Amino acid sequence: WMPGVMTAMDKNKDGMVSRQEFLEYMGAQFDIMDAKKKGMLNKSEFTDKKMMQSTFPHTPNITAGG
């Protein structure tokens, strides 16, 4: 998890991610990944590299744990 992902999830900009903000962010990403609108993802949809980079953008020079 990168700081940019937290910023994207933190919709009310209070510096914290609530459960609701987390679920809304991940739900929106699921909806984007589910291009065929089947309500489920197959392996190739779930592991699509371009989509994963969009969902969890890479921030250079940041290591795990901040």
C-alpha cells in the first residue's frame, strides 16, 4: 500500500481512511475491473497488470511500511 492509494481512498481528506471509504474505493475498482458487468472476476480480469497498476499505483522510492 502506497501513500497515493491512501490519498485516493481518503475522500473527506481527514488524513484517515474509514472502512466506508476503503469499501467504496475497492468497490469502484471492482466495477472497473468487471468490464463485462457479470458481478464476478475471472483470473485474467483479477490479475490484469494495467488494472492493478491503476488500483494500486506505484510510488517510486517508497518501501513497504512507508
